[in-house]
Amino acid sequence: MASLLETINDPADLRKLPRTQLKALADELRAFILDSVSRTGGHLSSNLGTVELTIALHYVFNTPYDRLVWDVGHQTYPHKILTGRRERMATLRQLGGLSGFPQRSESEYDAFGTAHSSTSISAALGMAVAARQKGENRKAVAIIGDGAMSAGMAFEAMNNAGVAECDLLVILNDNDMSISPPVGALNRYLAQLLSGQFYAAAKNVGKNVLKVAPPLFELAKRFEEQAKGMLLPATLFEKFGFNYIGPIDGHDLESLVPTLENIKHLKGPQFLHVVTRKGRGYKLAEADPVAYHGPGKFDPAVGILKPVTAPKQTFTQVFGQWLCDMAARDERLVGITPAMREGSGLVEFEKRFPGRYYDVGIAEQHAVTFAAGLACEGLKPVVAIYSTFLQRGYDQLVHDVALQNLPVVFALDRAGVVGADGATHAGAYDIAFLRCIPNVSVACPADENECRRLLTTAFEQDHPVAVRYPRGAGVGAAVEPGLNALPFGKGEVRRARAGAADGPARGVAILAFGTLLYPALAAAERLNATLVNMRWVKPLDTELLLEVAARHEALVTVEEGCLMGGAGSAVGEALQAAGVVKPLLQLGLPDTFIEHGDPALLLALHGLDTAGIEASIRHRFADLVERIPPALKMVG
């Protein structure tokens, strides 16, 4: 006999169920998510926490005609499963498989593509206004977490929504008990009462009647605000023009469904506050939702186990240790993160230097300008931020940091291909968008030890410097314990082509930026090519570049970033400025968004592994390759 979940192929099937069966469906859905994620890896705690809320939304609203916009979107596995993608969950976050986030191209039920925080209210408001303008009776719902409410964009959208005169529902998924008191029967009763037609009608009639007597109207208004303030955290949201409802238990379907059904018929902007628990139904995730936020594969019966052998040190860990060591040496150092303490490697720094650690919430714009203010007063701020998250603070980077030439260090984690998180998190554009800004320098360490040393170099400068490094581990280079800087703006020759020192220009030189140095080195060995570790995109080591160009017939640049405007473009510009005409092959990420998948597979797919680099060089410079001694040739 098929389980309840197996009978649900789309929300229309869900809406055929009697309400009495929804609890059993929630239990099956939660068990399916736990089993599925334990096999593929992915976001777990957040998805276990939104099971009942997702069921209630699809049960009450006529999706996909009614629009659901999930903020961030890492909590949408229940949504994917209920909207016809259950059988494809085994492909989650794999090349060619389901995305870990909503994607409009993946399903008509994914009303808006998300993965970065705090965009849902703006997008849902746009949909609500469009529905009003087109005369369509569709609903728009934004589901946003309490963490995402720390971003200014969410409040900008709410400020606009309060005067937009359209039907919008914002659901605050409060999953850390950070706003509301414990939820009980009284709050359930109040939520259903405040979402009911009688209350809404009585409230509007009362306002209309009392407006003819302003003193009485003002008195009634103040009484309402005070009464709500004693019972509910409503005042803030109602000041934005929303009708506040809640808080209610986000796992109680007997409360969620009737409340949503009531809200569905209300006009104007509505705000529903639900309280959920991350990791709900799986004790290990409930006890440690951070550890189970985005685990790899694991046995649900046992939980996440520590590896038997110590894994290679990641770039994030290298940065975290460097930050602590540099803070111990220089009391001016201040560490800043926009709500990415664990992801950016600041856990130990917070423990050791709590007075110099600032988590500013999901507020990248504020993080950058806050750092600028600190730098103005003689401190040395280090902003630990993902490459794609810095995009959100770009204006502040240009206007508040670079224009004033302030000494802020940007530690750019997740530069290049990131893997399972896909296009929204791939740090493909930082080289291009940073190197065009005056006063900003950009360093690309090739391995873990260079990362530590270049962070020290960056910290010693008196202007903005970004150090970009990828997610995960590198080649496993031994990391020197000291705080020894590398020369600013200088690269090095890692491998010289045999015979490159004497005679006329011969052969190919590969200029590598960042961690692709190592696959490029292997390709250089096969091709008897010179390999240069450039280290810096800006300032570019033009002296070394011109020396290498003079000794070789062709140049190749390799970078884990977008080709347009990237490091290869910088090399081409420098050669042109010097009047040097030389064949130049640029290898990097193409002019397309890089989807989710294993990072090694993605690099190979785009020709950025050893075989791909070698094949591209052989194809472009076949005449030069033919002169390589036969003993060094390999099949391309």
C-alpha cells in the first residue's frame, strides 16, 4: 500500500486530503527528508523545521497560481518534494540534478529564484503589485526567516509594501525563538481571532465611526496598540502598515491551516509570525542545528561522525588561524562578518577576542561601511565575507572604502567554483569587479601557505586589499607558523621551460592566478612550458610579465574566475599598454552562470583541470607544441 507521501505528485493532490491526514503526511515528509539528505548531503536543520508550514501553505493557497517566494531558499526541500520532484531528490545538488535552492527554470512552483537572503518581500511585493495592475486575483506570499529580517532590504520592502495598497502576506519564520515568547494556547487563539473576518471588519468599522470624533479615535488607536503590545510583538510591523498576526506554533497544523485560511481572505498587507524549530523531529539536529545545517552524507541512526583521519586544512581554517595570530600581534585588528561566523572561520576568533569580534547580521552593505568607519579611527578591520556576498556591498566598497582609500582587508571566501550551492554562490566575478576600482588591490594565493602569507601582506598595506581563496582545501601545502609577508605585487616563476634562458623567444609560458597553479603546473610539465605564479591580479607584476613575454612566443593565462574583465584581461591590457604584441590564450570561466555539481567535475567541464589546460594549449598553439621534444609529448 502506498504511503500518503507517495500519493502526492503535486499540491492539487495534497488539497484533496482531509485535514485530519495532514499530521501523518508531515511525519512521512520529515522522515523522507532525513533519509534523502543523509544520502546526498545538503541543508537539513532548516528543512526539518519547515515541514508543517510548507504543507499548510500548499494546502491553503492555490499554487502555482498563488505565488510562494521563499527567502534564501535553503529550506525548500519539503516544497520541492510536494511539487512533483520527490523522485529526483536523489540527484540533489549534483551536476544535472535538482538545485538546492528554488529555480524558476526547474519548476513552475518556484515563483522566484533565491539563495541570497532578504529578497523575498521585495519580489513578492512586485508580484502582488503586478497582480493588482493586471486585475488578477492571485495571492503573493513571502516566507522569510528571522535572520533574514536583519537585512536592510527586508525593511525597505516592508516600508514600500505598507503604502502599496496590494494583497501581500509576509510570513516570519522565527526559528531561533529570538523574537517571541513561548507559544501556547492563548497565542493560538489570538492568532485565529486576529486573522478572522469579524475582527478585521469590526476594526475597520470602528475606525470609520470614530474618525468623526478625532479624540476618541486617537484614544482607541492608542488602546489597541498598547493592548497588542502587551500580548504580541506587533507594534513594529504594524508601524510599517501591516496587520500583524501571531505568534503561532509553526508545527501545529491545527493552528496554521485555519489561520492561513482566514488570512487568505483579508485585504492589504498581512504579517504572520510563526515559530518553528530547526531540526524538528530529529533529536541530533534539534540539539545542534548548526552542525546539521548543511551536512554531507551521514547515517541518521548514528549522526555526523568525526573523520578517523584528520582532513586537510581548509583555506577557511587557514584564515581563521591567521586572524587569531594577527590579532594577538596587533591590537588594532577587528574582525567583522555578516552572519557567517562558522562559514568564514571566525568561531575561535570570537572566543579569544570577543571584544574585537562583530557579527553584524545579514547586512553586507552595513558590514563594509562599518569597517570603513573603524578604519577612519585608526583600527585595522578585516571583513570575512563570501565572494558573492561582497557583491551586495559593492556600492559601499566603492564609495565608502576605496574612494577614501581606507585600509580594510577583505578575506574573500568561496572564490571561484563552489560546488553544490551552484550559481548563486559561485565566486566567479570578484576579480573582474574588484580590479576596476581605484586603490583596491587583489591577491590570489595558490595554496594554503601563500594564503596565510598574502593575508599578512594585505594587512600591512595602508589601502584596501582583497585576498580571494576557494572553498575547501587546497593541495595540502604545509603552513608556516609565523606571520611572514610575501612581496607586495610580485609573482614568481615556478617552472622554467628548458632552454628558455638562451637564444630567441621560444615556446609557451603559462601565467597562473590562484589555486589553478597546480593543475597548470602539471600541464606545463607535459608541455615543457614555463609556469609563472602571478599571485597578484592588481597590482599586476608587469615587470615579470614583460620579462616572460620577451622569452616566449605565446602566453596563456589561467584563472578560476570569469574571463570577461578577469586576470587574463588584465594581462592583455598590460601587454597592449607596453606595445607588446604576443599571442594570448585566456583560460577561465565562460560567460555563463556556473551550476551546481562537484567542483572537480565543474572545473573539468570548463577545461580547467590539467587535461583541459593541456588540450586547450595544444589546440591553440599546435605549431609550438610540435617543437616540444617527443619524449615530453603526451596525448592531448
